[in-house]
Amino acid sequence: MLKISGVTKTFNAGTINEKKALNGIDLHLKPKDFVTIIGGNGAGKSTMLNMIAGVYNCDTGSIVLSNEDITKQPEHKRAKLLGRVFQDPMRGTAADMEIEENLAMAYRRGKVRGLSWGITKEEKALYVEKLKMLDLGLENRMTSKVGLLSGGQRQALTLLMATLQKPQLLLLDEHTAALDPKTAHKVLSITEHIINEQGLTALMVTHNMKDAIRLGNRLIMMHEGRIIYDVEGEEKKNLKVEDLLKKFETVSNGEFANDRMLLA
Amino acid sequence: MNILLAIEGAISQGVLWGLMTLGVYITFKILNFADMTVDGSFALGGAVSAILIVKGMNPWLSLIPAILTGMVAGGITGILHTKIKIPEILAGILTMIALYSINIRIMGQANTSLLGESTVISILNGMIGASTNTLALVIGVIVSIIVIAILYWFFGTEVGSALRATGNNEYMVRALGANTDVMKIIGLMLGNGLVALSGAFVAQSQGYADVGMGQGTIVIGLASIIIGEVVFGNRFNFAYKLAAVVGGSIIYRIIIAVVLQLGMKSTDLKLLTAIIVAFALAMPVVSKKVRYTLCVLLVAFMILVTKQIVPILLIVLALIIVKLISSVICKVFQKDESKQEVKGA
């Protein structure tokens, strides 16, 4: 499915701000794997997702997704394989465009855009159906500008947009971090529902350890640009937050106490 | 009487310059790209059309190469910005400066007279025989309607939607699989093509092309867009917004014609335009109190410069009336978005 081999990335190489973000990442995902990723700030979680999405180029290593080598593909080309939801609710949608226009854009992910009409009647019916599933009442506001929606509604919409065309891999980059607990919970349950329903392969970065343990079939922990812990199946199910904390303290020599993961 | 005549000329000029404003609207408002190229591509369109007419080409046909060269100019700015990563303002300035030399090369000198040559207006004059201003107005209105119809269609297509979204949120557009670099280049080509078309019409209607005719185009465009938005309201559907842009261009020309008639020095025009733009950009940022003060100051400034009180107050009154009428029209036709805002997660 997804095969990341020996990927490294250094930002601002050769300057005083040099930062080794990824130190040789190897990761192999099976189809329908739902992997949660945890780790402290600067561990390289978001960088890894951005490398897969093509925001940055790899210094070394390769990324293969669905038997296609996407290491050198530009961001917009590999978008056909990927569904993405960002941490910032503003990033995933176009504020000045209508809800249905945003969905129509997402519906054309991976297709050649031509001069035919940007949105058709049949599509609109489909969008209403899909929006009903979110249970946020958005189906009655198809022509409202997305800028009028709350952060939670925008994240839910982005999630729907990312999966409107079934992606080979869904990338969720702390997509509930900017939401209040109640809304975050709602968006997470929508996430779970969509992933199960469509049988998606997904990578989800989170700062909430309980969520990381509860959701998905596999969990990886990152530290200083490396994957330091990788569990799946029964072993993962039986994990406790304390186990993860202990695991983390051993690799980071106690500096973990300051990390915001403790708040989770 | 003089003033009425000046206003008539201003309206037809306003429509022809309105095409330029539509071009600036595409780059500045839709693509969110402050494109300085337009100062050069406006004169480019005029120069290309004028020199081709002098060489014996049909004035209508000469519009096509004018549009095409404008598009090339926009495309170059787009490539400078997207592929070589030059900041947008600088990329535009580079093309604009280059065009100054190129325009002189095209014409062989700093200007080209169309005296005695046939133009789109003189052709029509031979057929119907109305005044130059009226004919320029008729041509301008028809071309504007066609252009607005084409733009309305284009921005409804898949590519057009992606282009609008690029001006809104590039990250999203790339994540959804469209090439934002290509979108920007298309938008710049479209915008500058329109600006060049406008330059060609203006050159033909005024009877000459001049290398300096494009100076300040971007600022005039912005002033017109802002006036259009303030007076006609930034709402309703897309075609209305585009028509409002042309309307803004007409009002801008009328204001200029009137203050000139009232005795303002033509060399002070650029100062006035800059003040109008800065003033309009300040409006949404400052508090209501400051807003009213600024309005009063602007009117006082106009009165001071022109030394006329009654006509200026009449203009202000007229603008307020147009504004009221248009807001009533909008209220009648517009679905009220604000009512939908209440529900939320």
C-alpha cells in the first residue's frame, strides 16, 4: 500500500537554523491500516505527512503509494491518490466559495479539469446526501459561503471533501487540534465513521493519547525524526496512556514532562 | 452645458476603460494578485493595434493581436512569479518596465497617430453617422456585455472554479489536484489580455497610441473597482459584480471629468486618484467615526481644490442616490445570507 523507505529531510541545510526533521523513516502500511501517530513537538509527525503529500521533496529515500513511485511527483499530481485534512480549519476549504462549489472542486480531485460546467445537477443531489450524513444541517445551506461556517463545520466539510473521491490514503494532520473538546469529539466520530464505511487506509496525527489508543489498528510514536515505537493489533488495544508516557520518558530523558501531550 | 458634454465623453471613456478594470478585477480580486504588468500591457494593446492599423490592417482585426500580445505579457509575469519565485509586485514591475522599451520598439517611436486612419469608431461612423462619443459608448457597451458574458461562463467552468479557489486558498487547490502555478498564469493572461484590448479601444477612440498612456493603470483600475463596490454593493451574483466594476469605471471618469471642468489642474489628477484609492482602502479598517470624518475631509478637499461648492455637493448627493437605489435593488433580489448564519455547531 504505502511504502516509505529511508526518507530523510533537513530544513535550512548548512545554515545556523539547520533542522533535521526526518532521520531515515521506514514505514510500511497494509491496505485498510488506520494508523495513529503520536510524538512531541518537533518529532517530525507533520513533516512526514507533508512529505507524503508532496509539500516538501525528500532529501533521500523513496515513497511508493499503490505501486506508484510518488517520490518526485509534484503536490497537485499525487493529490489524486490522497485525501488531506489539515490542522488549520481555514486550510482545507475556500472561504469565499459556496459549500457546493467547494464540494464540486473536491469531486474533481484527480480528474482533468476542462471547460465543462463546474458543477452539475446530479452532483448536487449527491452532495446533499453526503452532507446529511454529517448531521450538521449543512445540506440546507448548499449555497452558503464556507466562510460563514464554524471551525468544526469546516473540518467536517474538509473531511467529506477529502473522501468524496475515495483516496488511496487519507492524511489527517491533527485535524481536531484547533477545535473545542465537544466539536473535536464530533469530528473524530465522523472521521471514524467515514474510514470504516469506505474501508480507507489512513494516517492520523494526534496529540490526544487516549484517541491514539482508542482509534485505529496500529500506533506509531515518533521522536526526533525517527519512528521509535510501532504496535498493532491486540498489543495496541491493551496499551494504557501510562505505558506510552513511560515509553516516551525513556527515549526523551524526562524532558517529556514539559510537553503538551501531558494535557491529553 | 460644457459639463454635460464632458460627462457624455466621460461615460464612453469609462466604458472603454471598464474593460481594463475587468482585467484588473480578475487579477486583483479573483486571483488576489496585485499585478503591475497592466501599466505596460495597456499601452502594449494600444501600440500593437495602432501600428497595425497604420500598416493597413482592419481596426477590428487589429484587436486580436492586441489581446494576444497582452496575454503573452501577463503570461511572462506569471512565469516570473511562479517558476522563478519572484515576488508578485516585482514580477509585474519587471514586465512593465520591459514593456516600455518593447512598446517603443513596436511603434518605432514614442507614439503613433491614427489621424486620418480608419478606426472601429470611424468605420461605424461611416455606416450610421452618430457622434464619436455615442459610437464609442455603443461599441464599449456591446463589447463589455460580451466580455462579461464570457467571463461569467468561464468562471463557472471547472478551470474557472479552480482559478477562483486559487485566489482564495492555494493549499486547498493543490490538495485537490489542480496546478496553482498554471491557474495563476491563466488568470494573469486573461486579465492582461483584457487590459490590452481596453488599451486598443482607448487608442482608437482618442486617435493615437502613446507609450505613456498606461501610466497609473493599476491605480485607476483599483479606484474603479472600489468605487463600483462601494456604490453598487459587493454582492448579488457574479455578473452583477462584473457590471458593477464597469459602472465604477464610468463613475470614476465622470468624477474626473467634473473636477477638471470645475478647474482642477489635470496634473493633480494622479494625486486625486491615489487619495481616492487610499481613502477607499481605509474605509473597512477604520471605525465609523473616522470613516465619516474622512468622507467630510475628502469632500472638503475637493471643494478646496476646485473652489466650487454646489457642484461638488450635487455629485455627493447623486452618488448617495445611486447607492440607495442599488441597495434597494439588491435587497429585492438577493437571498439574505445573514439569516443563515445563526445555526452552527
